[in-house]
Amino acid sequence: MSRRKLIAANWKMNKTVAEATAFVPALRAAVARLAGIDLAIFPSFFCVRALADALAGTSVAVGAQDLHWEPNGAFTGEVSGAMLTDAGATMVIVGHSERRHVMGESDEIVARKLAAALRARLAPILCVGELLSERDAGNEKAVVERQLASAFQGVAEEMAARVVVAYEPVWAIGTGRTAQPDDAEAMHGAVRSWLSAHVGAEAVSMRILYGGSVNAGNAAGLIARENVDGFLVGGASLDPASFVAIAEAASG
């Protein structure tokens, strides 16, 4: 089945509102000439409204990098799904490796956040991936399947179909190391098989992104694999020319 490619920029803790909106002309130009792919930008919370307004009328989605699992309450410093949609977000990232391994989020917390995103009618990008020690031990598939099983537990098939999965080998994030195309395809195929067995027939249409030191030089080789449906791009997405070059490689 042909799945529309998605190229998503995770800006992490980078860019002020002025810096974020300065990115918009490049995005508009890319949309005008790149057919058949979707683009999404995930800025800091502070930039969501400004980018959503600046990109209104385009096909570029604006999302957030995280959310809390409760709709409101005494959670100082947190942001709810309703707040994100009110600010103009239509997507949200949950379970990014930095949230899991730097901020200490458990599989259970990630599952609660995925459920919250779906309740808020946000399209979630669910991140899964293994540490280098887990890969070296031959446990990479088991780790990813555990993360998937926790996240999708209790999620109805029709809701699960709205989820985009992003495989991000933790050892390749920000290190300059990238999973080889065959390695990425092997894990993406395993994710697809798990989704088919546990989500159902909708799994064939669900997009699986690769994230981990993606750049314009390696994007074409990765996107050529059957089950690589796009990218979740970190550092290389901060520069407009770099991000557009990755999108161009994916559209080719």
C-alpha cells in the first residue's frame, strides 16, 4: 500500500518566536513545489500559536513536543491537550527518547500521554526505540515491542489508526550515527508486523517514521525502504535549507 510520506521537524528546546516564524517562507516555498508528502513542525510550546497563525492556509501541520496526561489540574509547568489544540496544534509527540531517558518517563506514563492525545483529537507521533546496550544484547526488537504493547493497550482500533509511530534508535540521536537502511527497514518491518497482529487491518495504512541523525545525505537511502514512511528530524531540521533538502529527498 502506498502511504503518504511525512517529514516532521522536532525543534526541541530551540528557536524563539521570531526565529520560528523566520522559517515560514522556506516552508511555504517547499509546499509549493513538493507534491505527495506531508510536512509538520514541532516547535516549543511558546511558538505553537505563532507558527499555526503564520502557516494558516498551508498544508504544513504544527504540533507540540509533549503534553500532560490530565486535562487540567495542579501540575505546575505542564500543558494539556486542550491547551495545545486551543493554541492551534493538530499533532503532538509522545514518548520521545529524551522524555523517556532524560526526563525519566516510564512506558506507563507514555501510554497515558498517548491516550490523552487521542482524547484531545491530536494526531500523536509515538516514539519507540532501544538503547545501544539493548541493541548490543540483541534485545532491540523485544524493547520496541514492549513499548508498543504498553502504549496501545486499551486503544481501540479506529483510534490506533490515527497514531504515527516513529522508530528512533536512541544510540543514533544527535550522535551522527544512523541506522543503516537495511537495519531501519528490519525494525520498521517488525513494527508493522506487531501493529498488524495487535491493532488490526488498519496497520497497513499507519505511517512509521525513522528518527536518528537524519540528514540530506542519508535520507534518500532510508526513504527507499518499503516500511520507512518518513522522518522525525532533530538537529538537521533547525536550518531551513537542510530540512527542505531532506523533504526533497523524501519526495524523490
